[in-house]
Amino acid sequence: MSNLVMLDNVEHFDLRVKTERGEMFGDNINQVLVFPNEFKDLQREYAIFFRQDKDGEYQAVVLLGLDHNENLFLNGNQWNARYVPAVQARGPFSIGVTQAGGNSPEAGEPMIRIDMDNPAVNKEEGYPLFKPHGGYSLYLEQTIVTLQKVHIGIEYSKAFFAALQELDLIEPVAAEIKISDTKQYSIPGVFSISEERFLELPEGDLAKLHRAGFLALCYWVLSSLDNVNMLVERKAGLGAA
């Protein structure tokens, strides 16, 4: 359970947030939701796949592990990668919208929320949220950038997948990952871009994707799949082979 409240610089002036990673902070997951505006950073280290939510809408995820609750990028209390997906990097924060009838700020305005029950939130350890004499701390400013990435990414994702579906570029993937001669994993329910159909697109469709800012995203998704091999190496390093 979470206890989400709107962040207040008076009520929460003395709060701090620990930035260690690990199971107690919700990092023991084998997949995490990501957004197209992260693909450039993600494709260097993670395999990007698509999944469908309960309503059948496509969303992007990156593969972090092969077993349940396994994150192969965790090393003790550190995330062993150059880039942490924004949904995890935001820590105990999220964006909420004020309800109609509110006085200040205006109703409907996005606001920062903090989960007061998150184990990273305390008053003794970690980074402060506010400067001693007022204003956001550097840590909170960096967190706001991450939250904006998620907030923008939600709409960006809808437009991206609408474009892929219009061009019939999404196809299911038989994700069979071999660790050794005796151990193999099957990742069900994942999709990717059909490389064959993508390479056969007419120039007009390619230009349309480029103008929308989606062409590079397609290349990044396809190139990211090679990172499954890196995940296998991480798994083998745990003695799974």
C-alpha cells in the first residue's frame, strides 16, 4: 500500500530520501514500463519489448531479469547500469492532478506527490528535498526532470504505438532465451517491430515516421534486442548456467 500526498514545502521541509536501490525499494522486478522518450538511453543496455495492458493497449517494457522478481541489474544496493528507467528512478515520487474545486494551485494542474510510506522517505538519511532557506534542492530538481519524462512519455507512447499500428509494424516475438544446454527461458506475451515490414516501408511512410520523430525510435527498438545477450551473460554470471 502507498500513502500518496501532495508535496508541500512547509509540511515536508525536513524530509529526506535515500537513493539506494534494492528489493525494499521495489526494484526486485524482471520488467519495467518505459517510454519512447527514453529509448535512446535504454537501447544501449536493455532489451526493449512491447506488451499489451489489460485494455489491449501497447506499452514498452525493458527486460531486467528472467526469473520472477529478478533484476539482474541490481548489485547490492546499486543499479549496475548507466541509465535507470524513469519509472524506477523517480523513487517515491509521482505526478498527480489537483481535483476540481481546489483553491491553490488551480484545479487540474499537475503536482508532485510523495509516498510517505515508501521506505526511502525519512528525516535522517539521504538527500534533502528543500534547501535550508527555501527552494528545491538539486536532488528534487533532478527528480522533477525524471517525473516530467514520465508525464510526457505517457502521451508520446500513445502516439508512437498508434503510428506503428497504422503501418502494421507490430508483431509477436518468440522470445526464447537459452542460458545453457539444459536451461532455457520463454518470455510470453511480448511483441516488437517487424524488421521485415519495417525495411520494406515505402519512402513516404518512412518520411512520415521521421517527421513525427518515430523513425529513430524504431531503429533503437530493433537494435536493443541484441542486449538480450548481455542479460544472458549477467544470468550466467550468477552461476545459472
